[in-house]
Amino acid sequence: MKIKNSEKSFGVVAQVFHWSVFLLFVALFVVANMMTEMPKGPEKFQLYGLHKSLGVTTLFIVFLRLSWRMANPVPTPSTKVSKLVNRAASIGHFLLYAVMFIMPISGYIMSMAGGHKVSWFGIFNLPVFIGKSKALGVLAHGIHSYTAYFIIIFVSGHLMAALWHHFAIKDGVLHRMLPLKEKESSAINKEEVNQYV
Ligand code: HEM
Ligand code: HEM
């Protein structure tokens, strides 16, 4: 198992980033649904705190993840699908990165504009660099809520694409994000490079 990405597969660091963000997103959506449905009280308040702490953690991890990606080669696109499909995959990955940033940043702005402190698991408070503003709060809330729907759409498309590669194309693209031996991924076959161009 390699630490860094290679031409054939994502390395273990990129894989850990990928799957930890996946788990954080699941937790954030579950907590968000629970906290918004709950009647007012201390538990609701605690869940808001947990949601914000997990969200800020996600922002930090996504920042590290993008930096790592930029410092590493990205595995070569599958040679078993057309260039157009690979282009769609790159656009999809770009959109996923966009929502990974928009979501926590809009949440942070929403809290600051609402005049609420953002604490990281009660250990320290994050800096407040925006004053109370109803208009900004409403805007950030709107962005946060709508982006949640976009996440569901983009991640569903991404999941379907991963399953399509795995079961229909059988090019081992799914293995590139799983801790398996590199040789098990056959997404790159030099002889086939121009077959579908
Ligand atoms: C990637 C990170 C995040 C994800 C995936 C996420 C997800 C969500 C979702 C799905 C909702 C429910 C939306 C709705 O129906 O209105 C929500 C609400 C909320 N989020 Fe986040 N969130 C993230 C980060 C943050 C951060 C960093 C903060 C603040 C520091 C935050 C603060 C809030 C607040 C205050 C609400 C409740 C809004 C309301 O009362 O309607 N979120 N979040
Ligand atoms: C639902 C389960 C998921 C599966 C099965 C899955 C699968 C994969 C696979 C197989 C790849 C490698 C694609 C390639 O080699 O070209 C990949 C890459 C990627 N995935 Fe996912 N994924 C999932 C969830 C997510 C989530 C929740 C996000 C972000 C919100 C995400 C964001 C990305 C991004 C940005 C890449 C590009 C590589 C990188 O920079 O990390 N994935 N995913």
C-alpha cells in the first residue's frame, strides 16, 4: 500500500481523507436532521454545537485533502471509458470539492452573522470576523440549505458512477479508492489508451 498517489491508484493518505470526509458528511446530515427537528431545549443546543464542531473539522480536513491532492499526481483516467466520460468525472470531482468548501464556510458565516459563537468541541472558540447581520445570516442559511440538496445530487451521481465503473465497465476504478493492492485495478491499460478516443 503506497502513501502517495500513483498513476494507477490513490495512495493511503488520499483514501483516508476521502473516506473520513464521507463519514463526516453522513454524521453531519444525521445530526443536522435531528437538531432541526428537535423542540427547543439543552439537547437541541448541544446538537447544534456538535454539528458546528464536526463541520469545522470537515473544513480543516478538506483543506488538507485539497493540498495533498495538489502535491500529488492524480491517477490517470480510466482507458476503458470515453474521454467525455472522464471529462464528466473531473467536473463531478470539481463540484464535489466546491460543495465540500461551500457547506462549512456558509455554516460558519451563518453562525457569525447570527451572533453565535462557534466552538470546537468546547475546547476553543473560532475567531469571529463578521458582525451580526440579519441579511447575511439569511443569505448564508439559504446557501447552506440549498447546497445540502446539491450534495445529495452530486454524491448520488458519484456513487452511481463508481458502481457503474465497478459492475458494468469492470475497470477497477472503485479499487483505486479502496485499500487493495494496486495490481487489482485495471483502469489503466496502456495498449487501450486510444481505443475510445
Ligand atoms: C461540510 C460541512 C457541513 C455539512 C455537510 C452541513 C450540513 C447541514 C445540513 C444538511 C443542514 C440542514 C439544512 C436545512 O435543512 O436547513 C445544516 C444546518 C445547519 N448547519 Fe450545517 N453543515 C456543515 C457545516 C456547518 C458549519 C461549519 C456550521 C457552523 C459553524 C453549520 C451550522 C449549521 C446550522 C446553524 C444549521 C441549522 C440551520 C437551521 O436552523 O435551519 N454547519 N447543516
Ligand atoms: C458514496 C460513497 C462513495 C463512493 C463509493 C466513492 C467512490 C469514489 C471512487 C472510486 C473514487 C476514485 C475515482 C477515480 O479514480 O477517478 C472517488 C474519488 C473522489 N470522491 Fe468519492 N466516493 C464516495 C463518496 C464521496 C463523497 C461523500 C465525496 C465528497 C463529498 C466524494 C468525493 C470524491 C472526490 C472529490 C474524488 C476525486 C479524488 C480526490 O480528489 O479525492 N466521494 N470516489
